[in-house]
Amino acid sequence: MTSLVQRALLLLAASSIVSAVPAKRQASVCTEVRERVPWYNLTSEEKTSYIQADLCLINAPSKSGIPGAVTRWDDLQWPHVVQTATVHNVGAFLPFHRYYMTAHERLIKDECGYMGRMPYWDELADIADLEGSELWSEEYFGGDGTGANNCVETGPFANLTLRWTREGTVDESCLTRRFSNRSLASTSQTNINACNTITNYTQAWNCWSGGPHSGGHSGVGGIMSDATLSPGDPVFYLHHSWLDKLWWEWQKLDLPTRYTDMGGPNIPGGRGGGGFPGGPQGGTGPEFTDYFGDNGNITTLNHRLYMSEIYPNVTIGDVMDLNGDVICSEYINVE
Ligand SMILES: *[C@@H]1O[C@H](CO)[C@@H](O)[C@H](O)[C@H]1NC(C)=O
Ligand SMILES: *[C@@H]1O[C@H](CO)[C@@H](O)[C@H](O)[C@H]1NC(C)=O
Ligand SMILES: *[C@@H]1O[C@H](CO)[C@@H](O)[C@H](O)[C@H]1NC(C)=O
Ligand SMILES: *[C@@H]1O[C@H](CO)[C@@H](O)[C@H](O)[C@H]1NC(C)=O
Ligand SMILES: *[C@@H]1O[C@H](CO)[C@@H](O)[C@H](O)[C@H]1NC(C)=O
Ligand SMILES: *[C@@H]1O[C@H](CO)[C@@H](O)[C@H](O)[C@H]1NC(C)=O
Ligand SMILES: [Cu+2]
């Protein structure tokens, strides 16, 4: 019979094993950490092939079996559409989007042959002049939306057809943008510094959401300012990699503690539990609070991150170390 003391010792032993895990695993699977660099520091070959790889997903047929999906791009957008209420305004907000960046990376590499480094949007470099960013050139992401509907009519994504509605039904639309310098301004260094002064994830998880996160979304505007549908714009992945970098830099201020610091609500509070009332997932019952493996309304390391079966579920614990097996990446500040 195991006494309480023995159990406590076992738990202690187990937790010291857990803290040794990132290094061990890295040696076994993540043998070479991949660099993520600012968009402008990709080589021009990388830039071109990155755009080509997103176009490849846009032109490839859906494989998911999700009703209404036509392209691989629709498949990739789906986990965000269907989980809007459970991946925003919750503790899992940052971890979900971290894994989502990797899902996109795997798709363009595994299915579209992208071999370059993954880019992030260095938003501070563009904060004074959003429109002047190289991102919006004719060869890369195309420019601002135009006309009455703010459809993007320049660049390689000019004819991108998006399909999902906020309700998870199908209604084709164009890619829209509506630039706002003023909105991008909330990605300021001042706001980033404010988040970095918070010492505990339970207090910090939401700090990035309203400032740097909203800044990039509403700075680009159009579909990027839609909490459910924003991954329809290819630039979403550069923006959320930037946000992920900010979280990782916060984690790195206190390692190894922040490999395991998790918390925050498991379902959105204060909005009828649904967060986004029109979304397909808006419940508050036990199927929600237990759904992701947390067994309650506090986000834990056991929380499952779900990619609609495009890639296997992982847990938040699996993505806490950016250099670990699942993400196996590092953000580089290129000077
Ligand atoms: C990265 O890009 C910036 C901005 O264009 C440039 O100043 C810097 O020299 C680049 N660094 C490298 C190593 O390419
Ligand atoms: C954004 O800022 C740049 C640089 O100050 C300016 O040239 C541009 O007109 C501004 N755009 C908007 C929409 O305010
Ligand atoms: C978009 O479609 C129009 C009309 O079919 C075509 O002329 C144009 O070349 C297309 N642009 C791109 C970037 O595919
Ligand atoms: C963070 O703060 C919460 C209460 O706000 C506390 O329960 C938790 O233990 C703290 N976590 C760490 C890692 O300090
Ligand atoms: C979590 O559940 C507890 C107990 O049911 C409840 O008191 C608390 O308000 C809930 N918190 C959130 C953020 O939903
Ligand atoms: C993955 O996670 C989702 C959401 O929690 C769950 O519904 C699904 O059953 C999981 N899939 C597997 C194969 O465990
Ligand atoms: Cu999101």
C-alpha cells in the first residue's frame, strides 16, 4: 500500500523528470531548431517560394472531409473557425495559436515543398508606416483592399476565394483589407513592455491580446479584423508568429519556470460563456469544460490543442518549450 508520503515523493520525482524533459526530447526529435526570421530578412528566393507555397495550399483540393471545404486553405482555416470561442479570451489563446503556426508550417513544407525559413512580421519596424511595408508589394502579399467591398485586387492573392462564415457555413467572399496606421500603433514597444512586467501567466495571458494582438489584426483590417475568419488572409500567419514571439520572449525572462506556467480561464468569461455568440462552439456545459482535458474551467498543461485532425492533438505542455519537439523553432532578431 502506498502511503501518502510515498506518493508525495513519487510526485516529486515525477516533477523533476518533467522539468528535465525539454532537453532530453530535443535531443531525440528536435535535433535542429529552425530559425524564424522577420519577413524582410528572408532571401528573395525564400519570399517568393513562401508566397508560392501559400498559393499551393489555396489551389490544392481539400483533404479534410469537412463539409463545404473546397481547398486545403479552407481546411487550414477551419480549426480556427470552429474553435473561435475556445481559443480566444482563454488561457489557451497563446498555446493554440503557437501550434496553429506549426500546422501551417507543416502544411506548406509537407504538401507544398517549402524549404525556406519561416517568417514573422516585425511589426515594430512597420509601426510608423504600415502602408510602406514591403509586405504589401505586388509580388508578395498584395496591398490594401479597394472598392466598396475592400477586396484585395493586387498581388498573388487578388483572386483568393474564402468560404467560411462565422457560423461555420459556406458563403464565398473575397479577401478584404482595410489598413489603419492608427490601429497598428497598439503593437507599441510600450504595450509589449507592460506585458513583460507581469510575472505570472495567470495574470499575463490576456495582456498581449488587446495591445499587440489587436494592433496587427485591426491594422490590416478587413478579414484580419474578424476574430473567427482572420486566418483567411495569408498575412495572419506572420502576425501570429510575431505574437508568439512576444509570448516566448516573456517565457524566456524566467526559465525554466515558464516552461510550465499555465493558467487562465478555460472558457470565455463575461460573454455568456460563448465568447463569440454566432460561433459553432459556444457552450458552457461539461462537454466544454472537460472537452480539452482540463476537467475544469482553468487552463492547464494537459489541455488538448485540436487541429481538426489535420495534425494530431498535442497538449499545451507539448508546446511550452518553443525549442521542444513539437515546435522546434527559435525566433531570431536579425539586426
Ligand atoms: C535584416 O533586414 C534589415 C531590414 O531590411 C536589414 O537592415 C538587415 O541588414 C538585415 N539583416 C540581414 C542579416 O540580412
Ligand atoms: C500612415 O503613416 C504614414 C507615415 O506617417 C503616412 O505616410 C500614411 O499616409 C499613413 N496612412 C494612414 C492611413 O494614415
Ligand atoms: C485574377 O482573375 C482575373 C480575372 O480572371 C485575372 O485577369 C487575373 O490575372 C487574376 N489575378 C491573379 C493574381 O491570379
Ligand atoms: C500565479 O498566480 C496565481 C494566482 O493569481 C497562483 O495561483 C499561481 O500559483 C501563480 N503561479 C506561479 C507560477 O507563480
Ligand atoms: C470556474 O468554476 C467555478 C466553480 O464552478 C466558478 O466559481 C468560477 O466562476 C468559474 N470561473 C470562470 C472563469 O468561469
Ligand atoms: C482531439 O481533441 C479533440 C478536442 O478535445 C477531441 O474531440 C478529439 O477526440 C481528440 N482526438 C483524438 C484522436 O484524441
Ligand atoms: Cu485567433
